[in-house]
Amino acid sequence: MIPAIGLGTFETFDIRPGEPRDNVREVIELFYKHGGRVIDTSPLYGMAEVCVGDFIADLGIADEIFVTNKTWTTGEYLSDNSHSERQLRQSRERLWRERIDVLQVHSLENHDQVRHWLAQKKAEGSVRYIGVTQWSPEYYDTMERLVNSGTLDFVQIAYTIVTRAAEQRLLDACAANGVAVQVNIPFEKARLFTSVVGQTLPEFAREVGIETWAQYFLKWIISHPAVTNVIPATSQPEHLIDNMGALYGDLPDQAMRKRMADHYTGLTGVSDALKQPPYPGKNYGGVVTWPFARAQRS
């Protein structure tokens, strides 16, 4: 059993060496104190693995944190696992642990080869559960096929109050095959909030203990019976506390979920929210850089 609200680290935990990172330590400490146990990261997230490993060790909570991680490898030739081996070794060193709880093929990169290697690592005991990740619904047919193959323990997908392609077949396939579902980018890279600036929460949301828009979006996601865990990313302690509020209280039933979705999608400006660049008003300056102008990101 794992708590339904986890913690993502993309961009928010990518802090250049030597720059202040006390806020990230505080985020992890508050996350743990408010009942959080699942932290998601990746070797592709710059310094994120380093920050996670350093702080869970420093806080003395490493043994209680369930780490979901990823691997992104190709190899020099067919069936070359050396890249995968080096990346796993690096992740274990950065995260201060012998075994990774979940290791997933990042964005399905070279998944046919890497899944076989992951199965070996699981059999050896250095990886506890294996899976695949993808944020783009155009790949959900492939993910559904892999889920139905019976070879996966986890998938990580995008599923939000406005991005609902996973409802068509993928979530049902996961439920039928006992595959855990971890949801990434639950706020559509912060763009969902642009439609609710100055908007008060509908009174009916308080019936299930929702006090903020962040909790509104998160509770809508985790109330789907196939969803196991959602991983909002933040480096701001106050946002972390807000997000963790969704871990407590009642969950919306099916009728309430429909009411919540209808209300939000009916607000002015929602149709334009995803046309904005990701992370409006935010500026992340870590090791990872984007190879194109920020205004073109979508």
C-alpha cells in the first residue's frame, strides 16, 4: 500500500551544484510529515536524483520512501544492456539505496529491449517493480498492449480533468491486469490554474473536503478507481502543504467527479489553457535546458 499523493521532481528538483536548495529539503521534510511516501524522479531530471538521495538520507527517512524511477537507454548495438546497467548503478548511488522500488522505461524509449533487461533486474532483486511511462496519449495504444501482455507492474501516464484519453481503454486495462497507475503532470504543467485565477471554489467541492483548486484537480484524479498514485511536482513548501491536503478526507464518487469536471470545463478560458507555454510565470534554471525557445513549448 502506498499513499495516493506522491511527489514529482521534474524541473523543481533540478538545482545547479552550489545553488541554494534548502527549500527542496523542506519540501521533502513536509511531504513526509504530511503522510507522503512516494517520490518520483529520473536520471533525465538533471540534479533531481541527487537532491532526493541527499535529503532522504539526511532526514533519516530513506528506508520509508518508496522511490519510483526511470531509465532511458539505447545501447551501442542490439541487445546491448551496458547503458542500462550504468544508469541503474548511477541511480542507486545517487539515491543511496541498493534496490529501486519501481524502475520504468522512460517515455517507452527502446522499451522492447529494456523491458527484458528490467525483468532480469526484478528477478535478481535490484528492482522491485517494473513498468513504462509516457505522457502523450498518442502512445496509449502501445501502453495498453504492454499492459495486456502481463509483463508490467506499473505505468505512469498523463490523466487530468481535461486530458482524459486514458479513460477510453488504458485505465480499464490496468485495472483488469492489476497494474498500478501513477499519474504525472496533474496540473497540466501549471496551466490548469490560469483558468481559475480569481475564481472561488464551487460550494459542492467542500462536500468532499476540497479547500483549494490544487486539491480539486488532485482529488478528481485519485478518485478514479484505477489510479494508484499522482505525483505533483513542486519546490515550494506552501504548495506542497496544499497538495497534501488532497490525501485526506472523502473522495468524490462518480456523480461528483462528473459535476467537478463539468464545472471546471465550463469556466471561461479553459479551452485556451493548454495553448499556453508550460509553467506560466515560472522559470526553472537547472542543469536541464530545453533546445528550443520557451514560447514554443507545448
